[in-house]
Amino acid sequence: MNQTREQKLGTENLPRLMASLAIPSVIAQLINVLYNIIDRMYIGHIQDVGPIALTGVGLTFPIIMMISAFSAFIGAGGAPLASIALGKGDRDRAEKILGNGVSVLLIFSISLTIIFMIFKRPLLFLFGASDQTITYAVNYITIYLFGTIFVQLALGLNMFISSQGQARTAMLSVLIGAVINIVLDPFFIFVLHMNVQGAALATIISQAVSAIWVVHFLLSEKSAIRIRRKNMAIDFGILKNIMALGISPFIMQATESAINIVLNRGLSIYGGDLYVGSMTILQSVMQLAVVPIQGFTQGVQPIISYNFGARKFDRVKKTYRLTISFTFAVATVFCLLTVFFPGVFAGIFTSDQELLALVKKVMPIFMAGIAVFGIQMGCQTTFMGLGQAKISLFIALLRKVILLIPLALILPKFFGVMGIYYAEPISDVTAATTAFIIFLSVRGKIVSEEALSKLG
């Protein structure tokens, strides 16, 4: 059964195959983002303290993103390599990659929990917390950190399920946790009156269930590659390859933390708590735009990796053409919706009229560049699927570190608080254009027998 599923990656009609893998992956990604967005929706509507509590929880976003970044470091770095190994017919190597991934995720979990528990309060003040918001931020993140190990395993290892072409199983692992979160959130927040602590508790319980589901599947005979104790001993050669490819998605997510710090600090200085609250909503809406695209690209990436490993280069090229076209189209549609109907999206997260008015004003600016960002996502996925670590790393650094952070620091000096909102679309358009030019210039070289041989 597993072998047949793997073979379909190299033989089945591409549009049909892409749909069968991408749809469950999109659903899984949308569900996954609900872990944080649902919390914010409920928190934003807590009577009397909703807006200030929402701002406090938004300040924990850099820590949450950093934890997720470490899971992507291993999951997004190891899963394509495992898929390429399966395409070559080397199942033993694929399982060694998985085993090493499990070990490192466990190490990360312990380390991150200890570090953030010790430094959470000074970090939150660094991120822009005020005397009014710090209590909500600390209360939320303290409980959330106890679930770090579940986040690491659930997010990091689920990518190894997707890499086998098991998109529906990967979707179920996320769906189970999300349903639990949706049920527990209002119960803990409003019935038990636990406020932000209740939201955090609901999240870690749901992530724990997802993690158990993922690990159980990867231990079972249903999985094409299985977790085996003998493969969990660290192999530094394999680990080096995983981290070389994983550094790009790690930076993409980790720099979200840096961006959040810079944006919140700037908004706090030039605007105040209300503006910091607006960014919490804007970033949540941005997630709604980006996550379906990420789900689609995550779903089709195994097709690129497997066929590259199997030396079916024409099939690889057809897949990345369809991928880039689709991601651009979806991003364009979402861009238009948020630009012309900002109030609809803002109303999901708050009923405070002052905060609503501000978000309606700045959302069309903040989201203006999301259309072309779809092109960058398509190119980035192709580079990752082909194991092109260096190119992926440069593109990841370009948008966030090279462009967005400096712009967010410089533009407010000329445009005041609005300069912080201008920084996002400028960096999106510049980075996407650069990524597409690079892709067009190197695509012939990276989809080749020579490129494949360099991956070992």
C-alpha cells in the first residue's frame, strides 16, 4: 500500500495528484493557524479587557514563532531529503533522516523551554510590552511554554508524513488538535473564567494530542518510513544536510520574531498600545493569506522532491510551473479582498471601534504586496524541493533581514508611525521580484543530473 502511494508521486496525472496532496495540506495549514487565531478571536472579545489582553498575547508572538521555527528547521529541512531518498529507492537513508530529526527536536524542546522560561519577562518588555500588557503576556506564554515539546513534535514530524504523499494523514493530525482547541477555548476562557491562561492551556492540550497522533503514525506499519531507535543516534553527516536545507525555513520563521519585535517596538514608540494591537490583527490576517499558499506548496513539494530523486526532470518542471502560477493567483485574490474589504477581516478579531477604525485604515497598505509574494512562495518551494539550500537561504534572508527590518527602522523617521506599515509591501515586492529573476536564471542548472549527484 505504501509503495503504491510512493509510486503515484512519479506516475499519476500531475493536476490530479497535486490536488489530492495539496487540498488536505491546505486544510491542515488553515487548521493549524487556528491554534493562534482562535485564541486571539476569543481573547479580543473578553469583556472589558479584550483589546488590552489581545495586545498582551500578541506580544508573545515572537516566542511562539521562534519555537515553531526550530520545528521547521528539522521538519522542513529533513522531509524533502527523506522524499528525495525515497525517490532514489533508499528507504534506509530516509529513516535515518527521520530518526535524527526526532532526536534533535527533543533536544530543542528541552533547551527552548528552559531558555524562554528564564528570560520571558525581559524579552516581553523588549518586544514592546507596557505595564498594562505585561501581565497578560506573561500569563499566556508561561503556560504555552510547558507545551513546547508537543509543538516541536507535532509540527516538525508532521512534515515527514507529508513527504511520503500521506497528505490526508498529515491533515488529520492537525484537525484532531484544532477541534479540541476550538472546543476547549471558550470553555476555559469564559466558563472557567481563566482568560488568557485558558487560551494557552487549550492550545497546549490540543498540541499534545496532535503530537501523540503523529508519533504513533510514524511508529506504525502504515508509515512508509518509521521511527526506529537505531536511527536516533546522531549522525552528523545527515544532521549537516538537514540543517543546511532547514536553515532557510528556520530563518523565514525565526525572523518573523525579529520582525515582530521591530514592528511592535516602533509602533509602541510612535503610536502606543492601540497601534501594537493593530499589528496583532494585521499579522493574523496575513497568516490567513499566507497559510493556504504554504499548505499548497507543502503538499506539492514531495512531488518535486520525489521526481527529482527519480530523475524525472520533465515532471519536476511541469510541477513547478503549475505551482508558481497557482500561488500567484491565490495571493492576488486575497490581496484584493483585504485591500477592498479590510473592515470584514478586522471585525473577526475585535469589536472595539477605535481599533477597528485604525485597522481599516492601515490594512490596505500593509497587505498591498501580498499578491507578488505568491510568486516568491512558489519559487522558494521549488528551491527547497530540489535541495537548493544556499539559494533558499538567500531568499529567506532577503525579504526579512535585508529589507523589512531596515525599512521598518528607517521609514518611521520620515513618515512617522505609517512608515512601519509601508515597510511590509515594499519588502514583499522587492523580494518577490528578485526571487523570480534568480529562479528564471538558474532553473536549468538546478534541475539536472549534476545537481542531483551533489546531494549524495
